[in-house]
Amino acid sequence: MRAKCVANRGEDIPEYLGVHFYKTSVRFALTVGKMYPVLGLELYRGFLFVLVPDNTERRWPQWEPNELFEFDMSEIPADWHFRCYSHASPMRQSGWVARWGYRLLVESDEHRDGLGERDPGALEIFASELQRAEHGLGGSPDMPCA
């Protein structure tokens, strides 16, 4: 799955999101017009976030608001998994509703958290999944959107 970046500044995010997560001065490490491989999706308190690599040399995993992206009609990758947290789970009570993506991302909240904490093991797995996703795209992740 790929998504085209259509915005990369905090001021581009609708106010209802900015109030909760971002200052208008934030500048995301994304390039407008660039296609990004999507490695996961997450629903948190009614907000959809997209897991993509950023533009830094290390290509860090970033959960970014979907408002920064434009999605063409896409098939969910065949190797993705889905998880919906039950109303009784501590994750759901914290606001997490659902997650889609590669197996370990969905199965392990520790792996998901490790991405943000820059845990070397989690980053190694992300890099491997990123390489697989880009190889499966049939071309460069920078290909223009048709």
C-alpha cells in the first residue's frame, strides 16, 4: 500500500487534530508529492494514523495523521493482519481502537511502542518490513501517483 504526501506542516492539520496532538509550528519529515510505503494503520480515539518511514537518512518509523496523505483505492496487503481491541482491554480504555499492518506490529504492543522508543530490535524489524514493502511495490517508493 502506498500513500501520497499532500501536507507536511502542523498548520496543514485540521484544528480538531491539532488541539490534541500537534502544534501548528510542527514540520513533519515528509516531502509533499512523494509516495510513501504504508506499513501500518492505527485508529486512536477516532483518529486514523499511518505508519510510514520519514525522510531522514535513517528512515525512522513515524505514525503520522492520515490528513497528511492521499490514498488511491488500494488493496490491503495480503500479509497484513488486523486487531480490534475489546472494550474491556486496557489498550481500548487508553484510546486505542484498532491496528492493521505486518504481523508483529499488530500482535505486539511492545513492538509498536519500541518503534517510537527507537528500540534497536524493533527498528531492525521495521527496516526489514520496509524493504519487503518497497520491493513489493514494483518500483521506487518515489514514483509519482497515477
